[in-house]
Amino acid sequence: GPALAVQAPAFLPQPASDIIDSIEAPSLLDSILWMAAPKKRRTIEVNRCRRRNPNKLIKVKRNIDVCPECGNLKQKHVLCGYCYAKVKAETRMIRMEIHKNEGGPFNAPTVETVVLYDGEKPTEKDEGKRIIERARKRPSWFVQN
Amino acid sequence: LCCFLAGSSWVCGLLGWARPERWLASGSLFPLSCIHTSSSLQKFGKWEKKNRIVYPPQLPGEPRRPAEVYHCRREIKYSNDKMWYLAKLIKGMSIDEALAQLEFNDKKGAKVIKEVLLEAQEMAVRNHNVEFKSNLHIAESLTGRGRYVKRIRYHGKGMFGIMKITRCHYFVKLVEGPPPPPEPPRTGFDQAKEYVQQLRSRTLVNTL
């Protein structure tokens, strides 16, 4: 009767506080247990379906053409590799000549430069310009001005 | 085969655990030394031997058998899986197309495969009686797993992993003639026709 009615509310606050305490501090071990991990080994059939899916295969390029100058292959939006390499080599030789002409760093003159090949004379347009001689025939792609 | 093999690297693969040159003392005679050991050049695998088969002469009425060239490169330092994508790209193309695609591909294996194709083309023209070097197409292009080596990869905190240094082989078969037309993809209509055909060809078992 009245004895039971008195005892019941005395126990209520304790289990509530226990629940709050247990939620407040989840231990490190609990958070590790929630991490994602594979449940089963992926079979080779599943692996093959993923690896050989058309979006993973290499796509065939349709933008390859033939360079009209040298005949090598080139991509449409890119300079021809062979022509670029040959121009690069010639530029390097011209720069070596300039280096010999100047002799040291910070000696670049304030006038323009003209490159002349074998058997070419400076015209009246090239009056005040610095002249760099190259000991070979003029390459067909280097237009004279 | 119990012939004593004297160590080229490809050969040591077969009996990696056994080192016959260490068993014999330095002064003793080499037994069975008269047998032609496989240390000259390298051991020929099955793909290299395919170039040696000779067909009997063809009868006058038969259609002309197209020329075939087999070529391969062994122990390329590249992954088998990654090389497979390049091999799949090239399958069934003509040789010019294949060389164009490989030239503008950025993968490491593309350079290797291009060299192999050029070598094979050269071999075909010189030794295998192929008239035009552009008239070849790639009938088969395969990759194989080479010999792997295990090494330790050091991580932080004293942890380590075992890494595999992978190598692969690449095999190619060039056949003379234009490339075969690609087969049309299977439509739903074809599948339905086949299904109906299957249903119609059913018979009653164990009856008259």
C-alpha cells in the first residue's frame, strides 16, 4: 500500500542519470567498430565487370592527322612534334652564336637582331641591326625578311 | 627435363630455387656438358616457336593463305593489368591505326608496344614475304604475367608492407590483309530470334 507508493519515485532519477552518462562518453573502441569494411571478398567476376567496363577502357582518339610539312602524325590542336623539335634545335644553335657574340651575361644590345645564313648579305633594311651569322644553308622553313 | 641450365635470367625462372652451378665443386667436370644448354641467346617460349611452323604447299584451287607474323617481348617492367588496356585498344585495328593511337597515348606501355609493332612489321617485310608493310592488321594482342619480385616497403611507426615489382610479357600476331569488319552489336531483336529458335528446337524426351 503506502510503503510501495513511497519507494517507486526514489529509484526513478538513477536510471535516467545512468542513461545520460553512458551516452556522453562513447569510448574510442566504439567509434572504431562503426567504420566501413568489406563484408565479403569481391569475386573475380565482379572485379572483371568493374575493370572492363567501357568507361574504363582507353578511348580511341579521332583527332590524329598527318602533318603537311614533314608527313609525321600530329594531333589536330597540337604542333607537329618533329617540326617543333627541328625548329628547337636550330634556335639552340642561333642562341649559341648569340652567346659567343655577346661574350657574357647582361650584354644584350638595344637594337634588333638579324640572322644571316651562308652567302647572304645584309640589306638596307638591316642598317642598325646586330647581325648573327650561321654557317649553313638557310632552312626552307625559315622565311627571309 | 634434367639438363643442367647455366644461368640466363629467363631460365632461372623455371627452377628459381635450384642453382646447379653452385652444387658442383670448382674442379669437377661438368656432367652432360655435351648437351646443348639453353643459355645461348634465350630460351624460346611457345610464341617465338610459332614463327617456325611451315605449312605444306597449297593446292592450285585453294584461296591464298594470308601471311602471319608472331612477335613478343618478355619481362617488360610494367603492370599486367595496365598493359591489358593497351592490348585491348589495339585488337583488330590495322597497323597504321594502332601506331597512331599508341603514339599519342600517355601510358608507359604505349612506347614499348609501339617498338614491338615496328619490329614485327620489319620482320614481316624482311623474313615473312609480306609485300606492303601497311597491309597488316593485328589479329591477336595479348599480355601475360612476368616474374614478380617481392620487396619491403617501409611505412611509418615501424610498419611495413610487402610490395610486388611486377613485370609483364606482350604478344602480338600480325596477319596480312585489311582488318576484318567489326561485328555488329547484338540487338534485342537478335536475342529474341535466338530465344524463339531455342523454343522451337525443343523435342519430347523418352517418347515416340
